[in-house]
Amino acid sequence: MLITPLYLEWCSITTPNTRFEPHKYTVTMVLSDEDAQRFLAEGRKVNTNEDGEHRLTAKRSVSRFIKSYDEEGNPKLDLEGNEITTEKVNDVPFLLDADKQPMDVVVGNGSKGGVQVKSYPNKYGLQLELQGVMITDLVEYNPDENEIQF
């Protein structure tokens, strides 16, 4: 599914946000009223602030854990009775410019573009997994030299 928001915020597209566990790739999209209503009708959670701006965040975990099963479909257990899982590292979302060429920049707030996501349900409702971003109007992130960086 392709979403073309008004602009993007809090982008951690090719380098994950490591401030919280689990580490994730993220992008927050500022949506039009029309797109916000469409997502709400689908049962998704759209955040709307007091100024009427609508935001939706797509995420992708850096890795996930996959359960191991025996031939009969039962979870495999270790000697202590815990389910055996294997960690799988997820692919990094793609980041492209308007000509569909790979980019290696840190995308800043206010950049414009499209976001490709994959929809999936979980116990919290319908979620959007970040697949990639195409930037049509880049605002490159340049932290202030006096800004604390940790």
C-alpha cells in the first residue's frame, strides 16, 4: 500500500531509532483530512492534535523472533520448558529519491514524499509495517551544533 502524506516527521528510515527497545525503523506521516478519515474507517489509529493535524506512524522492528515447531506442529521446548525461538534480522527499509535512486541521507521533518507500507493485524489492531520511502522534496536533517546529541 502506498501512502502519499503531506509531509514526514521523525524519520528513522535507514538507521533505526535506538532510543527505546525494541529498536525500530520509523516514519510519522502527516495526513490530509481525507486520508485520515479513510484510515479511521479501516480501523486504524490516527492521532489528531488540537490544531486538527492528523498523524500516522509506520514502523519496522530491526529484528523479530520466530518460534520453532516440531513435525506435529507443537512448539519446540528447551530443557527448561521454554519455547525455542530464533532471531531473524529484518531488511532495512528502502529510501529513494524522486527518480527512484537510492539515497543515503538523514531525512528531516518537513520532507515530502510517499511511504510504502504493508498492513497486518495484531492484538492492538491494524498496524503498518514500513517497507520504504520515496522522497520528493528533501529537508535534510542537520542538528544544531549546540544541540545535545544523546
